[in-house]
Amino acid sequence: MSKLYTVPQADASDYRTAENLLAEFASTGYAKTSMTSLAKAAGVTRQTIYNRFGRKDAVLEWAIGAVVRSLREDALACLADSERPTEDALLDAFCCWLGPVVKFVRDGRYGEEILGLGNAARRRAGAYPLDAFTAEVTDALLSRGVREQRREAADLAFVLVMAAKGLLADSETETDFRAGMARALRGAGINSSSE
């Protein structure tokens, strides 16, 4: 009888380990990444990895979950900062959310593959991060008075998230992503005082 495993929940303190695991996947590719190499990247024994996760796909799911949670917390902190001008809060939120992903995708030979696998896993779990972030940007646009109607705010948030996704695919560096996102915000009529 095979042992059933559930993916452990990650917290913010797990970010560095998760980042190391994702870097291992991104440098080797999913198929060629071994549980032994993952254990080394995590700084634990192979048996510990097997005991905790059981399968390689569970390691990937956990690592992506931990990184997504950390980046989301940083982005939400930007949106929640009422002292920060709206345009700066939005720009910084998008850069906290997806800027590090640009680096991940570009630094690892298989970064795009791992990002795609991670997105597919999150969708299957019913927790696609960009959907939640779109809702959070919608709320920020409403609370900051950028838009008065929920539908208008939701439409603008959707456009900004789609622009960010396109920039993620097209940007070579986090700096490129930031410049492109500032331009997208200006195009939407939200001008950043820091750009």
C-alpha cells in the first residue's frame, strides 16, 4: 500500500529554502532534478525530503507556494501603505509581486518550464495567484479612489495584471520590468512620481 502525502504548508520563514529548491529545479529542469539534489539544495538529507514530501511534484508545489506567499505579502504591504502615493504603491506592489519572478525565469535555464509547471499546479489547486492579486489590486483602486465603480476597478486591475504578465515574459531584468510597469500605469492614467 502506498503512503499518501499531503503537501506541507509553508510560512514566511521557509522562503529561502523554497527559493533554493526552485533554483535547483530551474537550473536542472523538472525531469532531471533528483530528490537527492533537492535535499542538497534544502540543506537536509534525502530521507528528510522523502519523509516530508514523498514526491518531487510535492516539493515543487510546496516551494512555489512558499515563494508565492512571501511575494504576495510584500506586494500587499505596498498596497496597504496609505502614506505611499497611489501610483507608487501600485508600481511597487507589481514589482514586489513579479519582479523577482523575472530574475528566476532568466537566471535558470529551465525557469520558464518551472514557472509553467507551478502555474498549472496552482490552477489545479484552485489557487491561481494572479486571480487573487487582481482582486487585491481592484480593492486598492477602489479604496484609493482611482475608480469609483467596482466593475471599472476590476477591469483596470485586469488590464494591469495582463500587462504585468506580458512584461514578465518580455523583460530581461527586474529593472526592465519596473520600467515597463511604470509605462503601463502611465498608459492607464496612473502616473508614478518616482519614474
